[in-house]
Amino acid sequence: MRALAIGFVALTVIAIACSDDTSGENAKSPSLTDYDQTCTKDEDCARVYTGSPCGCSCDVGSVNQKDQSRYVADRRKVQCDRVVDCGACQEARAFCTSGKCAAENCPGTCPAKDASTD
């Protein structure tokens, strides 16, 4: 009985250690809060995909241009169980609002942002 209990505990520890958010179908993108999102103008911001890298999500967010390559590199570290061909996502744009980078999907082509509406 004791060996059975020890075996169960060992399997539970292994299962917990192997269950993370960086692999498999439910893998998640890095959290935007781990990257600089401050800005003073639209050009400071870069659009990034925030949905699961292992599925067909076109969710977008935005980080400061200087952190874009780090975000993309961290997102590429996610291990997917299978490759999914999703097709293209609709156009999206990044912009600065109240000192923080933001992003939005645009139906069709993204219009130029009117500087007076920031």
C-alpha cells in the first residue's frame, strides 16, 4: 500500500512539472505585461499576436517597438503538438493611447489614425 501511495505521489509530481503553458494545444503566448508597453506616439508601438501560437487565433496586442523582437522570440519558444494552417489574419494596427500601446483589428484596410483623436 505504501509503494502505491509513493507511486501516486511521484506521478502527480511529474504531471505537475510537465504541465506548463509553453507546450501543447493550449499553449499561451507570453503575457504582454512582461514587456514595455509605454509610448508617446503611435510609432513607438508594434502589433504582436497574442492568441495561442498553436491554434488559429488572430488576437492582437501591442508592445513598445524596442520589445517587439523579444516578444516574438519568446513566442517562438512555445512548443506546439502539431502545425496548423490557419490562413491570413485580418489587418490590425498598433497605436499609442494615454501613454500605453494598444492594438485593434481593422475590417479591410486599417485607416490612418487621426492625430486629433489620440
